[in-house]
Amino acid sequence: MTSLYPIILCGGSGSRLWPSSRRESPKQFQPVGGGQTTSFLQATLQRHMVDGIAPPQIVTNRHYAGLVRQQMDEIQCSGDVICEPLSRNTGPAVLAASLMVADKDPDAIMIIVPSDHAITGDMNAMFFQMRRAAEEGRIVIFGIPPAYAETGYGYITDGGKFLNYDGLHRVDAFVEKPPLDKANALIASGAAYWASGLSMFRAATIIEEFRRYDPKTLNAVRAAVTEGQATPHGWLLKESEFEKATGAATEQIIFENSSAVALAPADVTWNDVGSWAAVYDIGTADQNGNVTDGDVLVFGTSNSLIRAQDRLVTVIGMSDLVVVDTPDALLVAPRSQTQQVKQVVGALEAGNRREAQRHLDQHYSWGAKRKLTEGQEIDVDVLDVKPGAQVSLRTNGQATSVMPLSGRFGIALDGPSDTLAMGERHALQGSSRYVLSNRGDDMGKLMVLTAKKALTPSKELREVSGA
């Protein structure tokens, strides 16, 4: 029996969960429950690591490909990564994965799964139940029984049951983000479902539907796949071809037009986690209704989400609040107004603020880097280096020095490695590429100091990067 191939869509920017989510490390890479829990992407991958489901195909922006691989390695997940050179929405992303999977397995059945949703329940059982319908050419889209009148979701209305498929219904209509009065009417009808973004079909079926409804995109994406190239992290699509594809969702290009589409109500708990209020909803509350993570103390506080990262956060006499603390930004908002976080991100981007783009902590295959100073004459970075890992420092004549704070480090420059003594500052000379290696069995910590302005004519800014 043909395996099901999960296609994990992993390209969103996730601005609604700022300050935890940033453009360079968006929502899908952030921990679901805060702290050291798995990320949304990892939870999605683990959900479908079962018998009968093949290793995933992950479609992501090329700038996230290294982070995708890192998070896959952390949970020992195999699979392929398809790198988009630019965003064209979900339609071309799904089509690219379909073409690549069909090339390996012409009979492949694909399940399309967003990487940043929270699902409780046996979604895989729903996929297996709908396998025959997909094998016979149906495009199965999974609807969620609505819990309330949500104006930010799309809806699918029920057109009646199929007699030859257990649990499968016809689609009457698609309703995109209705106003509140219409959302209430849809709920009252008892025949409407939230559009979950989950779907299932043969790769050959969706390719044929693109041929019928958008042949221009099919030709563009096929060329982007064929003319793409291998990179260390995955298959990079050809940009000049991929940009010719229609920049629209699969729902708009295919689902709303195809006679093959069908609805499967899914008996699971689903949340697209599109705001901090939604994060509160999926959390585990204490007896006062508070969902907390990290070093948090609350007094006289109720029904609030409070996340601490590197320091103690205390909240007194508040209710229905969201507090999210990160090393470089703090969010405080009523739970009812957390959708306005997008306005904050817009203002930060308009001001070209770093806080919209990236965290102080940058994660690499070898560990992490934290910038301790910004906007000053000397940059001070602290590197946390994994045991046995190596870090490359390219000086290019720039004023750079390093000092081990913990662990045992070696340093090499075109020859044997020397040992760096803990607490001893070592100046890096000339225009060279130094390799520093953690020789210990534990995480090592290394301080790197860089002059941002010329202290002498040859001293300029340099950049720290992974080997």
C-alpha cells in the first residue's frame, strides 16, 4: 500500500506572536509551551512520524532551511527540504512538492500540513480513513467543527454526505473570513466548518488540476524544480522560474474551482495559534486561570498568560493579561487586544528596528551567539559552543579578540591547534580565518570582542559566523 507523504508548509513569518517570533526565527520555530518544549514545527513532524506515513517533505523559505534542518536533527527526523527562493503563497509551494514526490512515486498520496498549528487528537486516523477517496481522485479538505464565531478564519459549508465514502461530504461553498453577523449565522446553521489548512490528495490529481486551472503556474513551477540545485540543506528552486508562478493559496487556485473537492469533518481539537490569546487557550491553566512559563510569581492575578525567559517576572493585581518577556523586548497587553501585535511589528519594521527582524540570540548548528552590546564602539558577543563543535571567525584585518569563559577551547590558524586558557584574552592577528573548537564534554562559553570603529587604520568591524 502506498505511503502517505506529509508536505509540511513552513514559510510563514509569524508576526502575531512577537516578541517571541521574529522575521528571522518565526512562529513555527518557537516552542509551543515556552521554555525547552518542542517547537511548533517539531510537534508537527512528530505528530506524523508513524507507520504508514513516509518521511516528510518540508517546503520553506531558503533563509529558514538551515534552521529547519537543525530542528529536524534535534528530534531525529529524516526527510527532504524544498527551499523557496521567494514566497509565492501555498499554491506554488504545494505544487513544487507534488512534482518532486510524483517523480519518485507516481501513485503518491500527499497530506498537506501547516507547520504552526496546534492539534490534539488522532489526525492520522482521519488521513487513513480518507485514503480511498484520495486514491480515487478526490481532493479531501478537512474541516473543524467551529467552537465559536471566529471572523479571522475561512469556513466551508456542507453540501451533503457522499453515499460511497464514509465520513466524506460534498462542499457547498467556501466563505472567507466573514463579518461577525455572517459568522454567527454560519454557526447557527450547523452546516459550516472552519477551514483548517489540512488537505489530502494524489500528487497526480493536484498536478492535473493545475494543468486545468493554472497551466502557467504549472509550467513555471515545473521549470523551477527541474532547474533547481542542491544545497547543503535542501533543493533550491530556480528563482527566475518560480517568480512566474501565481502568488496565491491552493484554495484560491484549485479548491474553489475543482469539482473533485470534498469535505471531511475532523474530530480533533485544532487551533491555528494566530495570537497570544490563542497561546493562552492551548495552555494549561492553574487554579486561578493563569498560564505561566519560566521564573514567574503572581499575586492577586487571574486568567493571564505570563512568560519569562532570562529573569524573574512578577505580576500583581491584574487579570486577563498577556506578558511576554524576552532579553530585548517586553510585551504587555490585554488578552482581548493581542491581535494588535501586528501593528507593533509594522511600526518596528517602519523604523528599521532590529527587534522586528531577529533576537539577540542567534542559533547555529554549533550552538548560539548572544550580542551583549549594541550601538557602542565595541561589540561583545558570547558564544555557547556545543561539545566537539567548531566555530569559524573571519577577521579580514579587523580588531578581534576572544576569551574562553568556560570549557576547553582550541584555536587553529593554518596549522596545529593551540589551547586557549580560560579567562585569557587572545588577539586574532591579520586577515585570517580562525577555527575555534570546543574540546570539552560540556557546552563551552566564549567571549568575542570586536571594534566597530577604527581604533587604528586597520581595525574595523568583523562578523562571527558558523564553520
